[in-house]
Amino acid sequence: MKLEELRSKALFQNTIDTWIMLCEEKNTDWYSPENYMKFIAHLFKSGLKLQKFPLCIKESGGMYQRGKDKTQFAETLAQSTDPNAAAYTVRLSDDTIKIIRQFNSSVVVN
């Protein structure tokens, strides 16, 4: 599924699902808390308005494609006090999707 397909389900999405869709588009592994936190830092640095999303870990989804456990991923993030480990709500406008697709995990975001 592409980011536009995710947007067609709802204009506002949580950043974990957005992250997974981005990784699916790029054919990369989404199961890296460190890369997720870099992704969130990228969104903040790009000036996107993000609202904390009260993600219920038990309802975040079970096994996802490639056998990865989305709930376990969310629980790992929840153990961190880093604000970049949190889930946020993001509005998937065309401009936002463009910013999301500019993310490169090999670039360290400060």
C-alpha cells in the first residue's frame, strides 16, 4: 500500500502506520525503533505540525507483513522517554507526503 492509499482511509494517520507504509514503499524494514525515531525527528525538523497520538498498544495491530509484530514494536517505543519515540497524528496532505518521502534513514537528523 502507498501513502496515498493510507490517506484514502483517513486524512489523519498515526505516525507508526505512516512509517510502516513509507518503509513498504521503499522496500525497507520498518522494525527499527532507532530509524523510526530518526523519521519523527525528520518530521519535526521539516516543520510539520504533529499532535501526540494516544496509541493503545493492544489495539495497534498484531502480526504485520513479513511476520513483524506491530504491537511489540509499539511497546519497545513506549519504553523510551525520547519524544521521537512517541506516536503522533499527522495530516497526510500532498505536501506532507512529499516531506515524508524525503526521509533517508542513513542521514542522521539532529
